[in-house]
Amino acid sequence: MKCALVTGGSRGIGRAVCYKMAQMGYYVLVNYKSNIAEADKTLAQIKQDGGDGELLQFDVADKNEINQLLGNWIETNNDKYIEVLINNAGIKDDVLMVWMQDEQWDNVIKTSLDGFFYVTRLVLNDMLSRKYGRIVNVVSLSGLKGLPGQINYSAAKAGVIGATKALAQEVGRKGITVNAVAPGFIKTDMTEGLDEKELKSIIPVKRFGTPEEVAYAVGFLASAEAAYITGQVLSINGGLYS
């Protein structure tokens, strides 16, 4: 059975991507860290819409949990394999660099950058043996432009962008594509504290984006038809550029 693993799939962009993967016919592995109530809602909606999947709990910032829990799932599910990986999990902890604490740096870097590395390395083996796979990394406008107060987040997402381009070159000949989407201001929990009225004045389309709009782009890059697109970063930001 062909599976799509979506990290951070319980809410926001991750939830919308889970729905999109299910619509594309994939058995969806909904990864979440701790919010089982929201993860259950995601899975319930997938099944209500005629899809299928399961929850897969592990913290992408913890390499031991990844190796133990995701590694165990791969080993024990011989009838299933992960054909699509969406590295979506990420956290923000914004503060100016002069006041940033060690743990604020570590936690953000580990979640986005370490999470990408340890999850992708585990999943990659099956893709290489099958000579097919789709990896899509959810990065950010912050990783392209850099934003004040987000030294940690900008560094983490910029790191994933660099890794996306490098990995694409390593595995392209094996039928595996590696791309990224870079959302701008999207209506999710992560942007709830922002002044939407003020910020949308600098966005050419004059509004925040929706998780579904990001998921549509992810779905395109995850499709078989996108086979000649790899190592790319697709901005989804309503025309907002640095």
C-alpha cells in the first residue's frame, strides 16, 4: 500500500496536506507530537471523506523517537511503504537575537532541520530501492528573506532549503524528486498573533493565504506528473517578495 507521511499533520498546513494526500489516493500517516485530539480530528475527516490512514506519534526534534517509532513502523509494516514524505513540522519561538536563549535556538533548529534529516534518512531507503519517491519540505518566506526576531526560524528553514537542493542532486537519477514550498502569511495557529489588517497591506493580493492553497501546491509537487521538477522552492506568498 502506498503511503504518504506528513509530519506535523494534526493542524494548519499539515492537516490540509493530509487531506490532499488522501484525495490523491494515499494511505496517510498523520504524524503528531502531543495533541492527539487534533490528530484524531484530522484522521476522522480523512476517513469521513472516503480515505484511510493512521496516526503516528513521535517528536521530530528527538532523533531517538524517530529512529525507534518511525523505524519500527517501517520494519513491521511490510505491506505498506512510504512513497511520499512531506516534512511539514516546525515551530516558532520569536525573539531578537540579543535576548534569545539557548533552548529557543536549539528547539527551533531541531524541529525543522534535525527533523528533516532524521525522518528523511529513514524513509529514503525504500524510495531508493523502489526507484521512485516524492519529498516535499515546507519551508518559509523567512528562510528565503530572513525576518527580524526569527534568527532561529530563518536559519532552520534556510538550512532545509539548502538541504533540499543538495538531496535533489543526490537522488534524482533514482526517480526521486525533492522540492520545497515556502509559504508567506497563511491563516493558521502560527499567524494568529499577527496584525493581519496591517500586514495584508504589503501583500499584492491583499490577503493571507489558506492552508488549502499550500496543500494544492504540495500535491502538485508530490504527483507523478511533476517528475521533471526537483531542487526547487515554490513561493506561496501572494506576491510578497524580499
